[in-house]
Amino acid sequence: MSKKILVTGGDGRFSKILKKENKKLNLIFRNKNQCNILNFNSIIKCFKKFKPSIVLHCAGLSRPMKMHETNISKSIDLNIIGTANIVKACKKFNIKLIYISSGYVYSGEKGNYKESDGVKPFNNYGWSKLGGECSVSMYENSLILRVTMTEYPFKFNSAYTNLITNYMFHKDFAKLLPNLINKQGIVNVGGKTQSVYNFAKKYNSKIKKSRLKKNFKLPFNQSMNLIKLKSILKK
């Protein structure tokens, strides 16, 4: 039998896709009522019950993105403190931890960011994910995946022609995941480096062009270097 993997945030957007797309992994999905990441005893009980070999930590706060600016307490609790609790529990039972982070930990000013490059998030969501990374990085038996992904189909009617990134759909990341679970350290995960518009128009020929303004809160080049990912996938 393949390794038992416990997934936190089992009713989240990505977890729902992972349930549909998974063909190889032995996954156990737990929602916040079944494994409350803000309650250490709840985590311990869950780990003792299922005895996983790996924890895939998907629980946390992502959207609405504005929430990380207006309610920093919730952002800190779910993405930093909750993740630290998961790390401590994994350490206690010597369980491999895979943390779903974000490309938003990079500053987005120059693009082509390698895993070894410095990090400087451009918004509070990025800071909250980097805060989670800090505790995960203290635990040797771990893997941090800095993922740039979005829902399928692309949900907007227009897309930026001057914002460069590595968008991939949740379902595509789900298909890649079995190739990554045995790795450690940090891996950038995303699709082809291109504008958001070029990404979106492949799936919607009627999508309209738009331009990101300089005074907006998003940086222009959020692209990541994917050499490490490509090397893993070739093996």
C-alpha cells in the first residue's frame, strides 16, 4: 500500500480538486472540524487516529485576499500559528510534512526567482505564507512547495497583458503532486512563464486584454525559475 497521506483543509478549493484528480496517492482528507489546526490537541488526536506517513498541509486562509489586510489576526492565526502547530505535531511523531506555500513570498520585481533567492512578500498574504514557511523550515523532514495556481476555468472576463507569472490550474498541480512527495527542501511549482492574458486566452479565446497600472498593489513580474521542478519531473 502506498504511504498514507493526511490532508489538512480537506474541504478547501484545492483539496476538492485533489479528490477528483488523485489516481495514485493514499489520501485522507480532514476538514477544520476533524483536524483543527488552531487546537494542538485536535491535531494530536487526528495524527494518533490515522497514523499518517505524510501530512499535506493545505489548511489556511487564502481568499478573499483583502482579508489579510483587514483582519491580520485571522491571517496570522490560520497561516502562521496553525502551520506552526502542524510542524510541532509532525516533529512529535516524526511525520513528513509537505507545506503548500505561494510564489507570493517573492517580491515580484524582477521575475525568474530561484528557490535560493531572497524573499520579500509584496502583500500580507505573502507574509503570512512566509511566516508559515519559517516554522516548516525549522523541521528537516519537510517540503515547501511555492505554488502559483488558479481555478479552472479562468474566472475573469479580462486578463493582464503586462503581468508575468507561472499560472497553472489546480488540477494540473494535483497531477504533479505524486512526483514531488518524496522530495525535501523548497521547490517552485507552476506553469509556463507568460502573461496572465496569454495563459487565459488558451482556454477562452474571447477574453479581453487589460493592463496592470503601476500604482496598483501587484508587481509586474512574479515569475519563478522552474529548473528544479523540471529536473524532478524528468526523472
